[in-house]
Amino acid sequence: MPSKSSNPAVRASARIADVRYEIRGDLARRAAEIEASGRDIVKLNIGNPGLFGFAVPEHVREAIQANLSRSEAYCHQKGILSARLAIVEQMHAHGVVDAHPDRVFIGNGVSELIDLALRTLLDPGDEVLLPSPDYPLWSAATTLNGGRPIYYSCPAERAHFPDADEVEALITPRTRALAIINPNNPTGAVYPVRLLEKLVRIAERHRLTLLSDEIYDEIVYDGAQFTPLARLAGKVPCLTFDGLSKVQRACGYRVGWLSLTGAPAALVEIEHGLDLLASLRLCANVPGQWAIAPSLRGADTISPLTAAGGRLHEARRAVIEACAQSRFLDLVAPMGALYAFPSIRRSAGFNHTTRNHFRITLLPLADQLREVFTRIERALERSAAAEVRARHVA
């Protein structure tokens, strides 16, 4: 009888080898090791508001508590109807006239819904146009569902905006979808209306499905204007992703939603596919769904944080000032979302080919971020000095 030691290792799928998620990967594990040794670590890798003292609005929390007794059975696979109606009501208020509760799917966060949408859309080898830098979940979900990520560049020299002509030049007969992350994670860019209109026209000409990640839709700074893509898309099929994780600071509730808009005849197959996949996982977390209607209809609790003097605005200002004073760092000021994306004038992993940028979250207090950038500057000073010494030795 063979010994246990002779058993071969269980082989993982080859697709896993092409997946990168360093904000929770090797870098995070190394930080944990350093922290375990007694060193002070400030964790800036994940936009998780609850870890930085942000609280879910009280009226949102109370809605879950009040409805726990109604949350013990599966709900409809698309989600609680009252929650889907509240989502549609908000979309109508934002000018998305085609939104309909029958074409809204509530999921366990936007992450699950991105996976379900790409599983519905893609055949093996199909291509999805993604921004570079991107949020790595998009690349991972594309790869794991048999697709091929194709990256359009959003460089700092263009304020992290894509060029519509460059995007269109990447399209092949295998291209199925164009993904847009706006406001953008990781760069903080907020796309202007004219750019979004050009991207919509590209999707229309080439019969692509638009995938619009709008989880940071209400987190904007200094007068930046967010425009829902579905409002511009008209009859072009558009899948809009949103949720409670960021604007309501409710990451742990795992509540997101996906809305299909566009010509109804063009949505029949994908709506059926999403309904099938949603049914296979039975339903999304039911208690969290009760938070949707009060979140969307209740008081605005994010604007005081992003306005001048608000906590997020002041954290952003601290980062902008620190980069402006640095000998080594450049920054395109983020106009939305919860991140800054500085570059070092001389590797991080957001599927960004130049690999001289790093992402940090704006969730810590401003003073803590100032201390962080003091440490970064010292580290870069040491690195620069070491390079000078090495050149002299050579």
C-alpha cells in the first residue's frame, strides 16, 4: 500500500497561474510577517472603511436589525423586490430611463456579480477590453471564465484617461465587451462626458456589451461630475455594477447589484443566463438586502466626507501635498474613489505595464497619511543613496 508521502500533489487549474491579486497576495503576507515581528505596519492596500473607523449610517444598520425575522428564507434569485425597486428609482432619478426591476440582480457584493456576468457572456478565448491599470478582480474574473483580458492604456500623462481611438484599435472579431471603471480604482480618475460618449459609440459600432463598474459613483472631489454610463448608452446593452460597500461604508454586508439596460431584445439571452446562474446560487445574502432601500432613499452621508474639510477630502489633500513636496513621487490628483496612484520617478501589480506606480487608500486620517509619506520618502532616499554607491563601486 503506497505511503501518504507518495501521493501526488492535487493539481490546481492552469487558469490560476494567470491570476494576480497582490493587494491580498504575497505583499500582504510579507507585511503580516513583519507585523508579527513587532514592527508597526500601516495597511493601505484595501479600501475597507470599517477598518479605519468609518461606520455604516445608523438608519442603514437599523433596517437590517428590524428585518432579521423576515430574512430566514431564500428570497427571489434576483433579490428582494422592494430593494430592486429602490435601485430602479435611483437610476431613474439619475436619468437612466430604461432601468427596470426585472432586469436588476442583487448579489453578494459587486465581485460576485462581475463573475456571474462574465460567466454569462464569455466563451473560451473571447476578449474583454479592460483599463490598464485596472482593478485586478476584472482581469481575474475574465481569465477564470475562459476569456482573455485586452488592456487599453490610461497613463498618467493623460490624467489616467483612455484614448478612444486606441481603445477602438484593439477590437478584434473575438472582442465581446468593453469594461469601464468610473470613478476609477486605482487611479481616482473621473471620466468626462465626452469621453464616455465616444466609448459608447465604439461599443455601438462594434456590437460590444458595456460593463460599467460604478461602485464609487458618489465619491467625488472638488466639483468632479460623475455621469452614469447607462444614461448615455441608450439602446446599447449596458451592465451597470453598484453596491453599498463604499458609499455606505458597508463592505462586510456584501451587497451589490447589477442592472441591465439597453434594447430589451438585445438583453434576452444575457438576462436568461444571469437568471440561471443566480438561481444556481439560490439567492444573495438576504439580511443585507434590507439595507438597500434606506441607503438609496435616506440622508446623504458621503458628501460631508468628500467636501472640503471632510475626512476623505483632507486625507486626499495630505497625499497630494506629500507627493508635491517629494523628491521622488509624482501624482495625478484623484478626483474620485478612495485611492491615490502615485508614481515613483525611476512594482505594484494593477496589470499596468510600466509598473512604477503604487496604490494607496485614502481611508486613514490625514496625519497618519502624512507620516506614511514621510516613511516612504525616507525609504526612497535610502534606495537612491544605495544606487549612487553601487554606481561608484562599478
